[in-house]
Amino acid sequence: MEARILVVDDEPDVEFLIRKKFRKKIRDQELDFSFAQNGLEALEQLAQVDSIDLVLTDINMPRMDGLTLIQKIGEFRYNVKAVVVSAYDDMDNIRKAMNFGAFDFITKPIDFQDFENTVYKTLLKKKQEENVELEETLRELRETQQQLVLQEKMASLGNLVAGIAHEINNPIGVINSASDVVKRCIEKIEAALAQRQEGNAIEKPILLLKDNNRLILNAGTRIATLVKSLKNFARLDEEEYQEADLREGIESTLTLVEQQVCGRIAIEKRLSELPRVYCSPGQINQVFMSILLNAIQAIDGPGSIEIGAFAKDNRVYIEFRDSGQGIPPERLSRIFDFAFSRKSSRVTMGVGLPASYHIIQKHNGEIRIESEPGKGTVVTIALPLG
Ligand SMILES: Nc1ncnc2c1ncn2[C@@H]1O[C@H](COP(=O)(O)OP(=O)(O)OP(=O)(O)O)[C@@H](O)[C@H]1O
Ligand SMILES: [Mg+2]
């Protein structure tokens, strides 16, 4: 890439000499020179062009001298390197310039070999500093991303827990009231037995007992299913990576979002027999959850979600097709970036899809989204087999 150098000197033939000496490098677009007669002119150029890499400046100039210029560059353009050009015996000014942030100096009369060496040495130093800065920025970005993914996990876990608590509360309500009925039935039967009553006095409470026992059994089974799904979803007591049946993951995730579907959305499943996939089931389930929640949130009123799964060409494909509002093309092109979004009256930082993308990438898989506004969205995940 072309390096841009600004030479500041009030001697008129400096420009001519430099253009002549570096003719080839200028023609090859390796170096680009611009020139200013004094510090003020240099500052004007720096304000207009923000891609100048290096300023070489004389010291004694009218209007603004080189030392003031270097001082000003140091104050507001930290990414421009400055080199001072000075008489060999002018140690005092050279020291001042270095204190103001100059990177190096060359002496007058200019030795062009020294000039060239110094230019390349300074440009190299600048590149190295920029690389360090880039690496640092990249590291910070990665950390932020990891934090966001973790936050998303916590947030989705929070929602999940709230939903499950509600789900478990219903059957527990049933068990409590049924157990109350059972208690009263037993009291009635005991009273009837004590008074040696027969017939209706005993048969009616026994019928009620049977009914309520069935209610208790159903509620218990429902809680057991929920607990099993929860355990299956979180996979807390298992190895993180293992051979897993993705259909189980889909089923348990579906059980956990059932309350939000509420009979409003028809769920159709076409899950053919799937080979087991080596993956982190907990993480993949989190992806299923994000996609399903997005689909549910995109459907206003009644609608449908079709879930298909099949194996082809050494990959497993899982497809979620919803009849929701769809995604506009301009949003679709940046759908995996972290972005703010509006959900009813809430503005949230959407991290479900970026986190899902990250997880699927880690599994060497692929996640693709196609959408047509007004018609619906299809999210496809492909995971490699073996
Ligand atoms: N199936 C879909 N149908 C329509 N829009 C969708 C669908 N999936 C995602 N989107 C759009 O993409 C945005 C980003 O989704 P993402 O899951 O990353 O974040 P979010 O759902 O906004 O927030 P979070 O998942 O963190 O609660 C959503 O806000 C929504 O506008
Ligand atoms: Mg989401």
C-alpha cells in the first residue's frame, strides 16, 4: 500500500530534489509525497487529508516553526509519525523535537540514503504499532462477544426458568386441589364407616377418589415430562461433547416453549430417523431455542411452524419454517450481526442469532436464513456427520 509522506520545508528546491530522487517509487505508487512551506500550511494539509503516515519537518520556518508543528501533531494526531530535519550540530533543537514526540531525526544537508532509510524505518515502526493496536482491538472484540454470548445464555435461561416455573405450577395446582378433595372423600368414607352407613354415602366419595387419583397421576406425569425435558435440554450432568440424537433436543426444546405456543401456533414435525451427531447438545439446544423463540415471536395471532430434519451428503439438516412476518432484505443481510431491535414496546440487543451463528461455526456447520416479508422465514442448520 502507498505510504503518504508530508515534507515541510521552506527551501524551494527540496520538493524538486525529492521528486527526482524518489521518481521510481512515486511512479510505482510505493511512496506519495506532498509538500508544505511551513508549519501552518502543514497543519492545514493534515486537517484535510487524514491518511498521512509521516511528516518530515525542517525546524526554522516562517509563520510556524517545526518544533511547534511537532508539538501540535503530538497533541491531536497520535497516528502520524514525525521526523525532524535539522543541522547536525543543532542538538538542542533535536532533543526538544524528540521530547515533543518526534520519532527520529535526519541531518542537513540531506543525505538521501539516510533520508530513505529513516522513512522506511519510521513507516515500519508505524505499521508495527498499528498491528499491536489491531490485535488488542480484536482481543477486546472477542472478549465482548464472549460476554454477550454468555449474557444471552443467562437471559434465555431466565426466560426459560420463568416459563417452566409457570408450566410446573399448573399441574402442582391440580395436585393440591385434588389432594384436598381426596382428604375430604376419606373423611366422608370414615364417617360413613363409623356410622355403618352404606350405598351412596360410600360409593360417591370412592368415585371422586378415583377421578382425583387420575388427575394427580396426569399432573405428576406432566411434571415428570417437564423435568425430563429440562434435564435433556440443559444436559448438565453429561459430557459437553457427545454423540447425540438431535430429534431429542428438538422435542425437549418444544416441550419447554409449549406455553408460548399456547395452541395459537400449529407445530408440524417431519423428523425422519437421524444419525447421531457429535456435538455439544446443550449448545445446539440453545440454538434450537433461539430459532423457535424468534419464530414464535414473529407470528402474530394464529400461524404455523414446520420443523424438518433429514440427513444428506454426510450432513444433518434441520429446517425451521415459520409463517411469521418475515425479515426485510436490508435487515437479512446483517442478520448475524449484533444489533438493537424492537420487540413490542421493548428495545433489546438481539443476540440470539449472533450467538447461534457462533455456536454453529464452532461445530463446523452452517446456518442459513431465507425470508420473504409477509410470508415467513426458513432457518436451516447443517451439521457435519463424522
Ligand atoms: N423467524 C423470524 N421471523 C422474523 N424475524 C426474525 C426471525 N428471526 C429473527 N428475526 C429478526 O431478527 C432479529 C434478530 O434476532 P435475534 O434472535 O438475534 O435477536 P432478538 O430476537 O431480537 O433478541 P434475543 O433473541 O436476544 O431476545 C429479531 O429481532 C427479528 O427482527
Ligand atoms: Mg431471538
